[in-house]
Amino acid sequence: METTTAAIRGRARLTMVGGSGVGEWPARVRVRTARIEDAAEVRAMHERCSPETRRLRYFTSAPRLPESALGRLLVPADGLSLVGVGPDGAIGALATLFHPAGERVGEVALMVEDGWQRHGLGTALLRSLAEHAAARGATGLRAHVLPWNRRMLALFERAGLAGRCGYEDGVVLVEAELPLGALSAGRCA
């Protein structure tokens, strides 16, 4: 397990995502494993995000994350978090995989800062989480999404994750199977 975890974390540090240079999107974003030392930058990212972006991610628009939640997001006990870091060191994205040992399905959650959205970073992060989940032995992924969060619902399709959508407690439950090998275009059915 130690070797697999080290390999996963090493791959996350080396992943590069090219941006389009449009708007506030940095020309190059480095995706790496999140660390507890990222707390101040992730807190600042959350505060820069619009209330709607926070609501779509957490189902509340509270501008500040509780310290206890921040630690669990950055270094989940059962999973992995990735951050998107711009050339200036600013963090503009956080993607988390929760996957307790022995569970077949992992849960994913993503947040991309408003100015960094719509350039493919969320898609790249979800694909990376899918690879990490498969390496950890997961056979599927799920996400709880507000029904009006069309971008997150479409994200699974753009990432090539064929999935099913259903409702659970007033939110959309998206479920996709893994491993997928080469991720190809998928669609919620």
C-alpha cells in the first residue's frame, strides 16, 4: 500500500495542465497533491470564489470553511486531494477523492475558482481523480451534485466517465464505473 500511495502522490505532483491564457486563467497550472501547508492558500481561494460557486460545491455559500473541514479536505484520511497551482503560487482549484479502504466506490468533489473555470481544469482534475481511484482499487466514482449545477453534471461526460444519474435526498447522485482504461466520452444515462 505504501508503494502505491507514493506512486500516486508522485504522479499528482508531475501532472501539468495547459491553460488557454484567457481571462484570469494562468498560462500553466501545476496539479499536485494537497498538503496541510496549503491551508492559507485554499482558504484564500474559497474567499475569492463567488457565493454561487461555493453553494454549488458545498450546498451553502458560507465564505469561510471551518478549520476542521479545511484539514479534512486537504489531507483526507481515506483518499487524496489535488490542488491546481498557478505560476504565482496561488491555488485556484481543489479536487478531492474520498475512498475508504475496502470500499468499491470513491466519492469525488471539485471546486475551481471562478476566473479559472471553463478552460478544462475541472475535466483534467476529475480524470486524475479517476486514475487515482482505480490505482487505489476503486471500481467506481460518485458525486452528489445540486440539480442546477449543469457544469458539474457535464463534467463527467467531458472527462469520459460513462455514468448514471439519479436523485438522492434532493440532489443528483452521479455514479460512474471504473477502471476505464483510456477515458472516452461518456454520458449520464
